Amino acid sequence: MTEYEHIYHEPITAEELAMMTDDDIAKEVSFCTCCSPFDIASSLLKAKKKSKPFHGYNKNKHSRKGGLSAKGRAHFKRTQGSNLKRPVTKKPSKLKRGGKAAKRRKSFCARMSGVKGPTSKGGKLTPKGAALKRWNC
């Protein structure tokens, strides 16, 4: 019998689990007798699916990684006639120096970095911050 076996607690909620680090989860599993590792793992998966990847995320417009999704780009093409391309997500070191993609990335970063507004809010990225991160700005 370990010294922690007598400790009982309320089952972990999805919100608490989403905020915990991997080390905290490992500690919780090591002494918790009321929650099985399977319960904790399934709760963690549910919490990660439920949680929004960034502040202001809209699944109809945004990609989970940041920026517009294909559906969002199609919406803007349909409504405004704009022909938006996919983001340049390659690392700058992997792009051909002075190439088309490198110039496009540099231009986007210069324009978007100058836009007013925060890149994070309440500890989560904003759509602007998520897009800048995806473009490696």
C-alpha cells in the first residue's frame, strides 16, 4: 500500500485536464485510485477535441493550425471574388532564397505583423497570432 492510496478526489474534468501538463497528468495517474489511466486518456482526448486551438476560432473559416481553411478561402472567393492561395508553411531555411514562395511569405509577414491588435489573448493565440505562427513569421 502506497502512501497515496488513501487519497480520494473528484474525477478530473475536461477543462482541468486540458490545462495540465504531461508531467502533471503522469503524477495524477501514479497515485489516483478512482480514475483509471484509460479514463484519464479518454478525457484528455475529449478535452483536446473540444478546446479551440486559438481565440476566436471558427471551424467554418479557420484551419486548426491558423489562417484560413480551404472552405474559408472558397467562401471569400464566392462572396468577394478574391483568389486566395494556401499559406507558405515551409520553414524559411527550406525555401529557395529570393524565390516566389519566399517573397510571398516575406510580404505576408511584413503586412500582417503591422496589423494592429494582439497576437494572443488570455494565454491563447488570436487568429492573427495563429496565422503569423503558421507562416513562420
